[in-house]
Amino acid sequence: MIPVVAQPPARFVQVPPDRLRRVKSRSTLVGVAFIPLSLVIGATGVPWAFGLPTSYDPLTFVVAAVMGVSSLFSLLIGALALAGRSCVKTGSFNVTFGRNLRRAALVFWLGTALNSGFGCAAMALMVATSSNTTGHPPVEFSPEILSYLGLLVLPVALSGAAWIMMLRTLRP
């Protein structure tokens, strides 16, 4: 049996109206911008992994999956930022909900960083071991591979920017 722990009651704080507008506008801006951008990153990065010079390597599937998961986490942070509008729905600031959103965004940002770091390490491993592969020419860090690594790190930068916005905005 799983024990159910009662949640503390929501704590509301009165804030000036301009602060309420700022929370709504920044949350909307970041959420509406990051959700489609994350979809584009995932839709571009996953198939692109199979067109790289390292596509014969079995780790390509891992790199493509990591790219998809990183862009998914970035999308979820965008959704959390969009949900930040609910902190000021009643005309006062819901401190409990804002804290929970910040914590969830931090978890997704760390997950994005770990996934992208793992994907970059796997890509570097593929390039480093390509000279030992028989039947395939050695692969170097070409502009195509470097740009893919940049695309792999982009969800981390986006998620970090969203988390910093939420950290600054979703406080009483």
C-alpha cells in the first residue's frame, strides 16, 4: 500500500498588478516560443543523425534517441513555463504552485543536460573509433558533425534559459 501524504495548502501572496502581467506575459512568451522550437529541433535532429558520416555505427541509434529525449524535455519545460500563467490566475500569486513548477523545470533541465552530454560523448566516441572500423573511411570532426553537436546542445541552452526565466519570474 502506498501511503498518501497530504499536500500543504496553497499559499497565496498579493502582488502588484504589473507583476501579475509580467508573470503572464513572460510565461506565455517562453512557452509559446519553446514548444514549437523544441518540436523543430527534435524533428530535425533525429533524422539528421542517420545522414551523418557516422551513420553506419550502431551508436547512431543512441544519439538519435538522446536527441529525441532532449528535445522532448525541452518541450516539457516550455509546457511548464506556459503553465506558469496559472500561478496568477486568481489575481494573487500561488507560491506553492510556482515552487512546484520551478522544481519540475529544474529536473527536466538536468535531464536535458545529462541526455545531451551523453549524446555528445557517444558522438565523440563514434568519431574517435571510426579509424579502427574496417570497410569505412575514418571520420573527423567535420563542420557537419560539429553543427550536429551544436544542435544536440541547443535543447540544454533553451531549457536553461526557460528555467532561469521561471526562477526569476515565478517567485513571490
